[in-house]
Amino acid sequence: MGRDHCLGSVRGRGGEKVIRTGEPGGPDDRLAPVLRPVRAGNGFEEALEQILQVVRLGLVPDGGRLPAERELAERMGISRVTLREVLKVLQEQGLVESRRGRYGGTFVLPRPQDPDGAELRRRIAPVDMEDVLRFREVLEVGAAGLCAAHGPDAAGAERLRAALAATHDATPADYRRRDTLLHLTLAELSGSPSLTARYAAVRATVNELLDCIPLLVRNLEHSQHQHTAVVEAVLAGDADAAREVMREHCAGTAALLRGFLA
């Protein structure tokens, strides 16, 4: 006999809804437009964005179980270690819970009636997030490429190294300020005052959006590796590498913002 192709969900012994996966027409088919292989550079951020979309769109209902870890990891092309870090973030945000045992897994929790939700919507309503993120990427990638192509002088190189070191030494409470200063330094060293002024304006809006989402340790660690790679490329005069790493860095931030706020 072939495998059972029952649709929808069934009830486990504890009465919880158990979402079947791997079945034609079942919930996994509804997940197909969202769950897809992520790019190598931002595996954690893009995987988090995708699963947040699954939860926020209601593709797995409250009380429903997400696909098994192995299936999720395979569909997104990430390691199970990375997936578990993503699921840990979702648990900390009160979006899912992990249950052990034969009928265990990761289950979507009912959305809390958070009075701050209305305030969050009010804060981001005036912002065209996609426009901000695209403009930010153009400015950041351009600034990194210009810095590397022109090459900062000795004083500029020292400023860049100091700004990078400050992000490494920053406390979580001070991290975003130090992160902003590093990016502003890159913009200033591009040699274009117009670019710097426009970047300062768009970064202020990006920071308002970032203030609406949690500070994630895994993302900070990843960002620091990318910051280091950008600075090294700039100091080595490798414009192509500087642009590519910065583009990847911007994409990671965009994935988190879309996941939490879109």
C-alpha cells in the first residue's frame, strides 16, 4: 500500500491539532510559496523571515504543528543547528512552543492580544518599508564600492578601523548606535557629501524600523562578520568584494524587517 494521503489535520492523543506534511493538497502545499531554499550568505535571517511569514500569514493555524525540523531544514537548505536557533527566537517571542514526546514538535501559539500591537502599526504605517530598504541598499552598496575604489587615506583608514572595533566592543544596549556610526563612517569616506546626507536620512528611518524588532544575538554575530569583511575589502581596495558583502549585509537586515513587520 502507498502512504496515506489524508488531508488537513488530525488530533493527537492530547487533543492538539497535528498538521500532516508531505501530502498533496495538504498544508505543506500552502507553505510552498513561502518556504524555499535560502541564499548562503544570510541563512539565519532569511529562514527566520520565511517561518515568521508562515506564522503571520496563518498558513499553519493556531495550535497547529510546523513541519518536522528535518523537513524544514531541507526545504530551506539550512542546517538543523541554524533552524533550531530560528525556532528559539520564535519561542522567545511567544510565537511557537516546543513539545517533547511522540506527539511533540513545534506548535504555533495563539497570537497574544498585545495592546502595543496597535502602537507598532501606527509607528510603521507612514513608512514605505520596501522603498526605504531599496534606497538604503543602493546607498550602502555604492558607498562601500566608492570607499574601496578610491581608498581611504591613513586617517580615514584609522577612523574605519576604530568604528569597526567599537561595534565589536558595544553592549547590546549600545550596539545599534555603534552600528549606525560605522555605516555613517563608510558613507562619509565615500567622498560624496550628497550620498552621506541622504544615507543619514534613510538610516534614521531604518533605525526606527529596527527599534520595532528584537535584537537577536545570532544576527549580531553574523552582522559583525559582514562588517569585518566590508572593512577588510575597503582597506584592500577590492571594490567588487566591498559591494557584494554590503549587498548581502543589507539583504540580511531587510529579511528580518520583512519577517517581523511586513
